[in-house]
Amino acid sequence: MTVPALQFSLDQAEAFDHIAEALRGFGVDLDEGILTPPTEGKSRVIAVLGKAGSGKTLLLSELTKALETAGVDIVSGDYEGKRRKDRRTLAILAPTNKAASVLRNRGVPATTIHRILYTPVYDPEYEKIAEWLSGNGERPEIEGLTDEALDRALAFFQQNKSIPGALAAAGLRGSDFITGWKRRDDPLDIGFIDEASMLDDKQFQDLKEIFPTLVLFGDPAQLAPVGQSGQMVFDTLPSVAKQELHRIHRQEADNPILDLAHALSDPDVGFEDFERMVEEASRKDDRVVLAQRVEVDLMARSPVLVWRNATRIRLINAFRTVYGAPEDELLAGEPLICDGIELPLKHRKKRVDLEARGLIKGAQVIYLGPGRKPGFSRMHVMGAEDPQVNVASIIKIEKPDEEEPFIPFAARMGAAFLHGAAVTIHKAQGSQWENVQVFAPDLFVAARMGRIEAGQPLWKRLAYVAITRAQERLYWVVRNRLAKPSGPLVVDDLRAAPVAPLVLHAQEQNE
């Protein structure tokens, strides 16, 4: 078949052909642009596997373009137009907000797995804008919205393919145009899942119920989800269902960070050998830094990556100490990690609201200040499409050698948060940051313990995951020291937007 000629390598072209052939058997012909209605009862799972730099994201992006060109509708979770019987659909999903935002920044209209399980209910007046933006209606006239505002919405949508983002660009808040959320009743069609190494068995089963055709994109060298016994969901697939990408592309191979990540696959490389490689790389390229201390300025936006919880807690408290954070409150700009939603079953709608807005377990959040009601906080959800929320919060700050955390904010129920200045490497999977600090003394301990996971030394898996979180610069921290901050914490770099109130009215908190 004719595949995109651009930068495809042989193994990418073979994977493209394999997936195109599978889709043809499900009524989607990429060559001829012919779509037939999906066949009831048929299902298939395909996995595209490769290490960092092997071109998985490029392949996913080109497959998405080919499907869209063939007439397949992209379902983003933002808005779904009128259903047609013969419609074929594609959803591109990732397990975390950050992973989804990495794809969106590359022009792929991705959303989170949580978001696709629920669909928003739009106010009928503003639904006209959504219909227009998605190509299913005429340009509307909306009271209170100028032509310039609609032009801004259209320009944003053409660039980002996000309905909520486009409406926000027009000056609207989520609470203006989304009146609620409903559980998805009907199955979808084709699902592309990025960062599939993070999926646990339950998520995998849920996805198979929704999507008859699933294509998983994953890195077998990463860490398996906790509780999966070192196994990833694609490990159980038959070999005929797996396509492996081996070539590391030239433009990527010139990156010293990826060179270090791939050096870990050499069984003869020990921890000391690897640190010498890091030191040598740092002398040749400023994208690798052999750091003698943790740079505290970076911790507010990209957490230090550690293996042990005790290290994480010590670094968090050191971060708060150098910024002069009081014990009984948070400073604006402190980073947090969502640790789940603590709501009783009768508040299921509120849980859906929170998860749909990006407050899922593991989400990275920046504290902006106290909310409008006691127990509420204003937050910026990193990587979310409509990032600023006002939410009932249960914020826990763990202390070294103390069993119980300190709780500066404690609504009776709402979203729970831990401090996010440092996180474990397991929790960092699926995220990427421009600058990443890896706390090497922790990995040295893992190496000394000699633990093996899925046939490979654990320290190598940890190092591989940690290193590949860095987009631009890697700091390999070799000493247990913390630099002084260059200034106070700030929030000016976060996109200014109206903060939409989300959860738990006063009367609901008293129920």
C-alpha cells in the first residue's frame, strides 16, 4: 500500500501496513478512502512496541491523519456531534493529562482515558458553536459573543482541535457551556492508546468493552504498573498481534539523553559504568548535566524523580523549608499531585466533574491560592485543556519519620492531594518535562540491592523511565544537597483564565 513517504523507516512502514490491513478487515480502507459500517461482534487488539526515539508517536500521528483523511471522525471527549449509523470514529487516549498534552502539543487531538468514559452535556445555545466548529453547522449568532470572539474560537480550534479550549478563547468558562456529564452509553469504534505500558488489567478490560479495535502504543522497557507482577497488558498478546519498532531515528539518536537511555540495554553496563557515561556526556553536551545538588528552582514545575518514598518526603520538606513555607498553609506556586477523589457514592456526579476536568489520580497541579469557600483551593491542572479549577481540597504534606501527614487544607470531602516537589519514578510514567532531575543516590541503592524486574536489573528500568521523562535537559544529581532558590515561587507562567467553580456546594458538604 502507499504509506506516507516522509520520515518513515522500514519498520514504521511495516507497522503502518499491518495496522492498515487490520483496519481494512474492519471496514476502514485507508488506500481507497472507503468506509463501511462496523461489523457487530468483531474485535481485535494490536500493539506497536518500541523504545524511546523509535518513532511510535510519529506513527500514531500519521495513522491519525490517514484515518481522518479517509473520513473517520475524531472523538476527543470534548464534544460529540449528532450520531450517524454509518459513522466510523477514532479516539486517541493516554492514561494521564501530561501524556495527552504531549500528544496535543504535536497536533494529535488526544484526551485521557477517564475523559472518554464520560461525555459533556452542553448548554443548547453554546452547542451551536460546538456544531459549527466541528463542521456540522452554520456560523451561529450568540447573544453576548462578538464576531471577534467567534473568530478567536475558530482560530484556536483549527490549531488545537479542542472545543472547550476554543470556547475559553472566546471568553467563556466551562461552567457557562457545560451543564453536566453523562456516562458513555454506546461503544466507540477505533481506539489508539499511547503510553500503554501504564495500563493495568482493569483499564485494559474497560477499553476492550468500549473499542472493538484497539491499537496500543507502548515501551516494553518501562516499568509495569504496580500490582501487575512486572507484566504489561501487551505482554499477553500473541506475537502476530505485535509490531516492534527497532530503529532509533537519526534526529533522535543525536540526542545525548536518548543515547544514555539506550545504553542501559547493554547487559555489561553496571551502575558505575553508567555514571561515567553520564559524566562523559555532560562534558560534550549541555543537555546532560552531572549535578552536585538538586536545583530547587526547577522543582516547582518538574518534580525530582526518586525511587524511595523516604527520599521523596525529605526532598519535599527541604523544598518547603528553603522557600520559607509556613507549616499551616501553602504558598501560591507550590506543586501538588492528585491522590484521588474522596467522595461518597451519592456524589458520583461531582466525581465525574472532577475527573473530566483532569483531576485524576497522579495529575500534576499547581496551588494558586485559597478558594472562595472554606476548604476550597484554586488550582491549575497541568496538561488539562481547561486547567484552572476551584475545588474542595484535602491536602496532605508528609513529614519525615512521622506516620500521619500534616493537613493544611481539609474539606470534609473532595479531591485529595500530596505535595509534588518530588515524585517516585513509577508515578512519573506518562509525563514529560522540559528539565528533569533524577536523584541518582536512590538508583545506586537499587543497584546495590540487586533486584531484578522482568529479567532486567531494577535500577536500569528505573533509570530508563526517569531519563526518558526529559524533553530538553537531564540533570543527573549525584549529591544529597539542595540549592537555594533564586527568588520566590511564582504563578505568572500559568495561563491566565477564569477559574470555574467545580465541586460541592455548601449544602452538599453538610449531607
